[in-house]
Amino acid sequence: MIKQALSIEEQLALLKSRGLTVADENKAKEVLGDIGYYRLGFYLFPFEQTYPELHHRTHTYIDGAKFGNAVKLYYFDFELRNLLLKYISRIEINFRTVLTYMGSMEYKTDPVWFVNPSYIKSDFISAFDRVVYNNTFKKNPTIRRHHRRYPHDTYAPAWKTIELMTFGENVILYKSLTDELLQKNIANSFGVRYIEVFENYIELVRILRNTCAHGNVLFDFKPYNRIKRGPAGLESSAEYMNLYGSIKVVRYLLGRVSKNRERDMMTELQSIIDKYYSYPEIADVLNRCSGLPKEVYQTENKPVKPKESKILKLFQGTFCCSNKKS
């Protein structure tokens, strides 16, 4: 039978009946009206007795589970999403710039090389008018002005068209290049030796960017595909499929764009971790689900550990969470 919608009062009563401690009911009602019962459920999930079980859940909470801890975990996600979006945008813009410049220099005599079958795979070209250069795309003021001035052009040149394509479309364009040497040169500009590793890295960054942009659950993020072994410095097997490993990829690519921005990102990330690791219940969830250790970056005001400590694993568990719930 299809479940019926519950009022906020009924939602709160149900949570309490399942063993959740609610210190301030008025504040809890405000949160449910703001965040929503269903969305908050993703952040309550790690505090269930049968967690991480999805198919035989009892929906009852562990002893001492608090409504406020789910809210703290939600705001950890909120702060981390904003941080990652800010710095991933630097990678996105730089990737677009490198792709456009290197492609345009390689095919200098063809300003619309991105639809030339001599350089681009047929699948990308056949879908281009429908997926990219459609009526909505042509309404962009830059594209509209171009076609008014050059009415015989089928497409605006690469430096205009690729600039207005989405991150995902740019990634697909890179994968559609038929010249592996050009692909390798672009990958090398980010300090990645192998094409397949760079494709894996940039696709991961795209997925993480979309996860953040759409406000999806982040604390137990897992890549769609296992992160490939490469220069990002992943250390444990768990990091190849968790949030911390994904952040390491972002950090590595960002560092190839700007060492200053890498430092800024890691300093801000450490500040967020310091804040939420001060709550033991949240620290436990982050360590188990995200793989995030207590310290991810040595700031200037912190003592530097001896070199021997570099061989230590950054986190102990290999257990990952699921952000799904029934």
C-alpha cells in the first residue's frame, strides 16, 4: 500500500516513537519544515540500529541517537558542498580553456574542429545538434550575435562554442577526440601521464560537481566507477571508492591549476573538519562513511609531524556507507 503523507507533527512523533531523542521540539519542527523529512532521513540513516542495511531495516535508532546530530551532519554536507563547488569551478574553467586552446592550435585552419569527423568521433558529431547546439543553445546572446553577424556559419568557432558547453559536454568532447596524442598532451598538462587515468579523474570531478550543484547527499559519496591508480596519492583500498579519495583527486587537479588555490581549499577543508570532528557522533560517521581523517592538511599554526608519520594510514576503517534509503 502506498504510504500517506505525514504532517510535521506526525513526522516528529514517528521519529520519537523509533527512539530518536528530540531536545527542542519547536526547533525540530522548524528544521523539518525547512530541510524536509525525506531529505533529513539520509542524515538520520547512519544512526539507525540496522544501519547500513537497506532491505531489512527496522527504522529504529541506536541508544542516544539525537535529532540534532542528523542536523549537524546535514550542515557538514552543506558547508562541504559549497567549498567543493568553489574550487571545482577552477578545474572546470581551466580544463575548458586547455581543451579549447590545444584543440584550436592543433587544428588551426578549422575553427569548428569540434564537429569535424577527421578529428572527432562520429557519435559526438551525430548528437551535437540535438544535445549541444540546439535551439536553446542558439538563444544564448553570444551565439545569437555571432549568427547575426555571420549568417552563413553553421556553428560559432570553438572558442565561443566550447566556452558555452557544459562541463559534462566538454568531458565528452575530450573523450571523443580521435587524436590520442592530443588527448595525452591535455592530460599531461594536468600532470596525468595516462589518458584513461585522466578520463577517470575528470569524470569523477564532473560527477562530484553535479552532486554538489544539485544538493545531493555528500558525506557518503561514492564514485560511480572505482578511482584509477594515478598521481592523486590515494593510500588505502577504501579511498578508491569514497569521498576522501575523491577529494584527493580534486586536490591534485586543483594543485596543477594553482598551488595557492590548493592550499586555500585544504585550509578551508581542515577548518570544516575541525568544526565537525568536535562532535564525537559526527566524527564517527565521517570516519566510517567518508574516510575523512581528523587531519587532512598541515596548516602553519599546527606542528608538523615527523617524516616517519607519512607511512601511517590516514584512516583506520574500510567501511563505507550507502546514501540510499528505502
